[in-house]
Amino acid sequence: MVGTALFFLFAGLAIACAISMVYHRNPLYSAISLVGVFISLSCIYVTLAAPFIAAVQILIYAGAIMVLVVFVIMLLNLEEDRPMQRLRYLWALGGGLGVLLLGQTFFIFWAVMRAPQQAVDPNTTAGKTMDIGRAMYTEYLLPVEIVGILLLMAIIGSVILARRLAQPQLELVVDREEERRNLDDEE
């Protein structure tokens, strides 16, 4: 009974943070709200007796991935005052997909409530550190390597974008220095 109450508490917190993430126009506030979603999901994992997955959720997603996202947001220096009217038709598409997702959620909830309850074996090894590590580096080695390469590509792409955006600013500084030298020479 307490586990169910905690689940609904953390699920509500995750949904509230997700709505906050979509609501904010400032990308940095959205990233902070996404950290709230990750922490709520980690708490749900703890209530489901998967402490290793909860710790990985905090360390990898709320820690490393969100630092990378915030780093990219800071490098791109996104402006808040840009007009949001360019892709106006996507609002209806997003609303339709949201309704579809809500319907799917209710269907899954209905199917789970109708399913017979099965006892959980306490000797099961799902979620244990050794089993996850063994699976990651034997059976799922290729996907782990692909994810590593994708993250490396994302970092390289963000550096290239930052350099491309910083190049005109560097030229502006050089032009100002030349103007100062020319004024000094004229005096």
C-alpha cells in the first residue's frame, strides 16, 4: 500500500516536471525540469527494488547527460525573444500525439489492472549489478559501443557549432583592434 502511494507520488512529480519542461520557453529552465523528471524516475526505480538502475539513472542521465545538454545550451547561446510562430501547424500534431499517448497510457493501466497478480520471486536477479554488467558487455556490447560513438559525435557537433557561431565575434574583435590602431596612427 505504501509502495503504491509512493509510486503515484513520484509519477505525479515526474509528470509535473515534464509539463514544466515543455512549458518553459527558456531552454535552461527546461533542462532543469528534465533533471526533475530523471530524479523522479530514479525514485520510482527505488520503489521497484532496482537500486542499481536508480543510481545509474542519477549518475548517467541527471548527471552526465544533463551536463552535456546544459553545455550545448550555453555554447549555442539561444535567444529567448525569437518568434515561435514559424511551425504553428505542429501544435495540432503535438496535441493529437499527446491524446494518443494518453489513450495508450489508460489502455496499459486498464490491461495491468485486469491481469492476474503474480508473486515476485525474491531470488530473481533482475536489476542486479553483476547481471546488468554481464549483459551490457556480452550480449549488448554493440549497442553500448554505438551509444558511445553517438555521444562522441554529439560533443564534436556541439564544438563545431560553437566555433561556427564564435567566428563572426572573433572577426568583430579583430576589426575593432584594427580601427583602434588606425586611430592611434592618425593621432
